[in-house]
Amino acid sequence: MTNLDRSSMRAELLRRLLDKYERSTSYGHPGPWTREIVVRLDAKTFPEAFGPDGRERRLALDSAAETLAVQGALRIDREAKGPHRGAARAVRLGSAEVAAAYAAAPEYEALAVGLREVAGVAGRLARDGHRRGGEVWCATGWMADWLNTFAAALERGDPSALEMGRERFKHTWRHLPDALAAAVVLAGGDQNGWERFISERLFGDSKRLGVLRTALVSILVAADPRWRGVPPDEAFELLEAYGVRRKPGLIRAAGVGALEPKGCRLEDFEPVAHLPEAWAPYLLNGQARRALRIVTTVENEFPFLGYVERAGGPAALGSRDELVVYTAGFPTPALVRTLANLAAQAASAELRHWGDADLGGLRIWLYLRERLGRPVHLFRTTAEWVERCCDAGRPLSALERRALTKLGKELEGLEGPDVLEAQKLVDVLLRLGIKIEQEHFDEAR
């Protein structure tokens, strides 16, 4: 048995104990703890040390435990009787041993390192904003409030605001300082450009924002009241709503009408039109000459394509004076401006939105309603439809339940027939404890 064997076993014992401690409810509490951290010394936990050829490893394991016990880094539970009486059967970590255990493991990075660093960054950003070169972006309103709340939670050892446990936080925290800084900048609402240019401006690295995308979306979903509670995996294009573009902006729509002065018409594009955002004025000019009765926005791509196809194509939509627009989840600022201008010039048209029957779909509906300044009726995925199709629902998470409840309270301060529709949908989703994607809609049902 070499010193290297004993050193390796000491590091392994401490790693297992400290990992379990950092995941436990005892983390950060001075003690006494309700339940101490225990690692068993048996064949299940250390199979190589207890195998047929494991004698040397077992000796190294026992020696490492004894040494760490002398240092006060752990306590040993021993066999009380039988042929192995007095042998170590488990090692134990209590509140009295934590400091010594960390001190005995200098190569082990404590969770507290990341918690302390990110909490400090969040606090500084809330107070001083993000600075680069001669530019300063201040955190104000909801962003500043959230940063202070997040910093306080991290000081208590709680990163759950980002929908992550301590273990995941420990392995990913190094992206968070830059992601928090980017969130402060985007929350200011004055960005509008390509992702790599914005990234270069903020960090001097054109690729950095792309690396931070997942963490940045998680922060904005948690902090911005517009999206709070929306699962981050349903908000992967959310940065478009803050003016960050990764691909050329398109307006995807179906209907009829001239696109002047381009010399073509909306119905010339089959099955649907993919227009550059710069063509928005031409689309608006053409629709201004029409007596639009209905403007339908659709959240997801295949329901959008299927709806146009089943309606009979662009010409059939035009015959009933309807324009259909695909929002691709949360619509981009340019698309929102186009829809707002369309709503203003077609004052008598009915606005309606077909989205998922879930928190994200309702948040998109509310976002559209606020930006368009008019009622936007729920289309197809209504409370009545959820009642009929409840067998297709997936369970709501605890976070989604809380967020839907909060959304219901927000809606109490609004008026309009569409608000009543949304309140009914929130109520039925909470009562049934489910959510349903719009793709489940079947016109035959």
C-alpha cells in the first residue's frame, strides 16, 4: 500500500461526503442536523475495495478513514459485534466536522465558491450595472429587484430561481456572471441586432453570447414578469423578443393582397409566404386596401401550415377576409410592430390567437394583447376544448402550477371578453392539473 493509494482514498472519501453534504438539506446550517451525512464502507459503495483482489484497496480505505478521523474531518461508525467488531463500516459527517473536511480536501472546489462569486456579481450588477469601455447599462425595475432577490437566495445556498439544484449550479456557475450581465443589458430594451455583433459589443467576443444562450434564457425567464414560470426549454427563441437576431427576420403569413411596389401578391406564395421583415410596409399597404375581418396568429409552425392547408390555401383565406400569421413562439419585436400596425389600421377586424393550452401559450397571448393594445381572443385551444381533450394532457409541474396561479391573479386586473376566456382556461388547467399542446387539436372533435 503506497502513500499515493492512501491519498487517493482520502480524496475519494472526502469527495463522497462533501458531495452528499452539498446536495443535502443540511447544507449551510450550523447544526445540530436532523440527519448527518453517511457514506457506507461496503461492496456496493466501493466495489473494487471489497472484491476478491481488493485487499490493498481496502487497507488504503481503512487507513484513509482513520487518518481523517484523527484530523476531525469525519467520524467512523464501527461494527459493534461479530468477527469484524471494531472495523469501520461507515464514515459520518456532522456539523462539527464540515470545516475540517473542507480543509482536508484542498483540491475539492466547494459549492460556496460559486455561490459567493455569482451572488457578488448579481449584487454588483443590481447596484452598478454592467460596464464595458465607456458604456454603462444599468439594472432597473424588475431586473434590479430580481438580481437582489437572487443574490440573497444564493447566500442561503439556494439557486432554485434558475430551476437548477446545487449540483448542476456547481458545474455550470462559471457561465452565470456573463449571462447575468447580458440579461441586464437586454432587459434595458435598447438592443436590436445580430447576436454576434451584440456579443462583441458586450464582451469583446462575438461568440460569447451564443455560448451563454441557455443560461441567459433561464435568467430572463426567471426575472422578467412577462415569462415567469415558462419552462426554459419552451423559450429557446426568447432572445428574439429582446432584439437579438440569429437569422434573417421573416414574416410568415397566408392570405391575399398586393405587396406593392414589389409587383407581387401575398397569394402568389404557396403554401404560405416567407417575407423579409423589411417587406412589412408592403404587406401593410396591401392589407390596408382590404376589409380584413379576421387576423389569426398561430404559435407553432405545423399548426400554422396545417391551418392554412385545411382552410383551402391563401385564396380561400382571402375569400373570407382572413390573414394568418405565424409567431414562432414569442414574436420578434419587428413582427410585433407589424401586427400592432395591422391591428391599428384594421380596427374592426377580430384578432385571435391559437397557441398551446399551457403557461407558455397564455404568456404569448398576453404579450400579444399588451403590445397590440386590443382584445385578442383565444382560438381553438379554449377551456372547453381542454375539457373535451383532457385525456391528452401532460401533468403540470409545481412551478407551472404556481406560475399559472400567479397569471390568474394578473388577469384579475384586466377587462375584456378575451380575458374571461383566458381566466377560464387558467382555471381548467389548474383544476385538471394538465397542459395540452395545440398540435393535438383535431377539427373533427
